[in-house]
Amino acid sequence: MEKLEKILVLNNEIEAKLLDGMLSERNIPHIIRSYYDSAYDGMWQTQFGWGHLEAPIVWEAEILAIYNEMSGKKKS
């Protein structure tokens, strides 16, 4: 697999699972990393977001387009 880059920060688990499904359907390589740490009882998630998505940089534009469509955001 190519080198992975942080593409975007995810707001919650539902958003993460939905995006994961959409990317998997399209065979887009990615990893979703949660910021949850049981030692700190999720403290990092309240400060930095639920987690983030990593993928090869060549997929960034397509992933962001899918994310924006999914979340109802329009391109500026």
C-alpha cells in the first residue's frame, strides 16, 4: 500500500462508519483512526474530533468530494 496521509478529521463514529462504507464500496484504500484512549476516557475526542481518515494522497480529492457530498457541503 502507498504511503498514507491524513486527509480529514472526522466528527463522530456515525460519520466515520458511513464514510468507511462509501469508500470501501468504491475500493478506495483508507484507514480510519479513532482518537479514543481508554486511559483518558475519550478526552482527546472532545478536543481534537472523533478521529481522522488516512489514505494515499492521490485519492484526496475524490475522498473530499465524497465526504462533502455525504455531509451536504457544497464546493466553494
